[in-house]
Amino acid sequence: MTHRLLRSLAMLLSLLLGSVAPVAAQTRVATPGSGTSQFTGRQLHTTSAATVVPKHTISNTSPRITKNPVPPAPADIGGVLQFPGTTGGSVPWSVVVLLTALTLIPSVLVCMTPFARLLIVFHFLRQALGLQTTPSNQTLIGLSLILTFFLMQPVANQIYQESYIPMQAGQITSIDALGRAEDPIRHFMAHYVRDKDVALFVDLAKEPHPASMNDVSMRVLLPAYILSELKAGFQIGTVLFLPFLIVDMVVASITTSVGMLQLPPVVISTPLKLLLFLMVDGWHLLIGSLMRSFN
């Protein structure tokens, strides 16, 4: 029995060795320094450590280098401002003019529109009510800006129809468009400017006295208009301040007469002024009166 078991184990071992030996015989170990390794049925070609670099034709001639090259000056060709070395190579004049005009919009808005008068009146109203930060400055500026757009919309529409559309169609140049845009603004400012202010700046500018308002130059009309708007804003604010000033005086006299010296009168007068302003619908009356003053 033992003999048979040993014989079986010997046969199994011989079968295993017979299956492994052909595989080992088929494999060739690569010798050191050789660049290839061979396997049965296929060949694997491996490159050596040296990398094959493709041949390139190298010219011995080198370009001539000019010392201190002088860049060409910007050229204005066909309404385009060209700068060497910039992306695209050119900058349209319209973009330059537009970016310059954007920096002047705040000054134009204040000096050529009713914005200054409206903002002054709203600040007077806040002081008259005894409120320091309500409504906030941003709220008052936004309200003045919206009302300015409302008032200037007919003027802007006239400028768009008479100036911008013909310029976009190529019928007139940009200089002619500026001349056409000046007329609606001139008529608007001339309607609200005072003759006294115009005469003042005519004398300061040493210009001859104009025969009519249409002959006044923009150099004189602009400062005269902003001076007239400041005067009108202070006049409206003063008239608006008087009713609330009367309320403050009445409250102060009553609190003093009854001996309430430790209680500031503004503590009592502020709620009374707010109540009075709300009872008469003050915002509706104020804005309505301001809008009618520009008709």
C-alpha cells in the first residue's frame, strides 16, 4: 500500500516537472548589454538607454538683429487708433470717446439736469422733520435720480431722434451729432435759468451781451443754470422748512412753560411733525409740486 502511494506521488511530481520544464526551456534570459529579449512565438524589441533623436537640418545662417528698434508711431486710419504690439492692433475712436464720456457723466448729471434742485429739497425736508439718517443718503440720491430721468426723458428722446439715429445711419458725423444734441439741452436750461445769473457770467467772461437766450454760449449758460438751480432749491427748501419750524417753536414754548426742562423738545416735536407730514400726504404733495415746477 505504501509502495503504491509513493509511486503515485512520484508520477504526480514527474507530471508537474514535465509541464514546467518546456516553459522554462522556451524562455531565454537576456544577456547583459544586449538590447533585445526573445520569447517563444514573438519577439519584444527594447531600445537601449540611448534615445534616437531625429535629424534636423540646422541652418548656419541667423537673422540679423537690429539694435534699438524704433517702434512705429500710432496711426489713425479710418477712425481707428492703431497701437503696435496690442491685441487686435487697433482701438476704435468710439471706444476712447465713450470711456472718456463715462467719467464726465456725474458732472453732466449735476450741472445740466434738475438733479441738484431735487436733492437739495429732499435734504431740507429731512432736516425739517428732525431725522438724521432716515431716509438715507442713498435713498434720497436714488429718488432724485429717478425723478431726473422722468423729467429729462423728453429731452433725451429728442436727442436720440435728431442726433444719435442719423449718426448711426452714417448721415452725419459725430461732431455734427454733438451740435444737434446741444440744442435740446440748451432750450431746457434756458427755460429755467435766470437773466440775472446769465448777465453775471457774461460780464465775467467778457463776452458781448447776447440779443436772446439762444445766443448765449454754453460757457456762460452752464454756470448760470447751476447757480439758478441752487437758488431755486434753497427757496423751496426754506418754504418747506417753515411749517415744521413752527411746530418746533410751539412744542418748545409749551414744554418750557410747564417746566419740562429736562425733556428735550425735539423728543416731542419729532413724532408730531411726522404725524403732520403723514396726515397731509407729504410725499405726494412735495413731489407733485416739484414736478409741476418744471412744466
